[in-house]
Amino acid sequence: MSEQHKRTKQIIIRVSEDEYHQLLENSLYPRLATWIRETCLGKKISKKPTHYTDKNLLAWLGRLNGNLNQIAKYINVQNKAKNQIDVLKIIAELALIRASLDQLLEIQYADKNIQK
């Protein structure tokens, strides 16, 4: 950043808890300051905004992905060994994963007040 455009001034504002969460929900950027600067100064958004993803959400999706990988490995090992695959066990595991994903979607939709 050039000397002419170096940001040296700081603005501090107070907002309520509700206002803060509303600002976070409306923000197009992971950093609230970037969104406020671009919105208030009327700058065009030059790049596609990056959306913040909850770390707990990523962890949950990672665990579900691990479960899917274990199921795929089980199927491949059983097929190579020409063993009978326990289809009911696989269906039960997939149903658990589906239920977890449905629960996750419900939480995400509830947090964002979005209609399915």
C-alpha cells in the first residue's frame, strides 16, 4: 500500500449485541472492517466476496467425510476379497450420515433465517 493510501486513522463505534450480529450477517467479507469501508465509501466490490465459514461446521463436515471414506474403504476391501458386503450395515451408516447432514442444514437455515 502506498504512503498516500496508508490507513492511519481508526474509528471506534459502539453497537448493541443485536446490531453487531446483524452487521456480521449482512457483511460480504470475513472482516467486518472491509465490508464497512467498501459500503460506506461507495467503492465497487472488485473481487468476489469471501464468505466466512464456521470452524465447527467445517469440523462436523470433516467427521462426516471421514465416515464416508471409511464406508468406501470397507466396500472396496470387501469387493477385492470377493466377500459378501453387509448391505444393511452400510445403509444404516449412510442413514446416520444423512440424518447428521439434515440436522446441520436445519441449524444453518435457522441461523440465517432462510427458508428451504
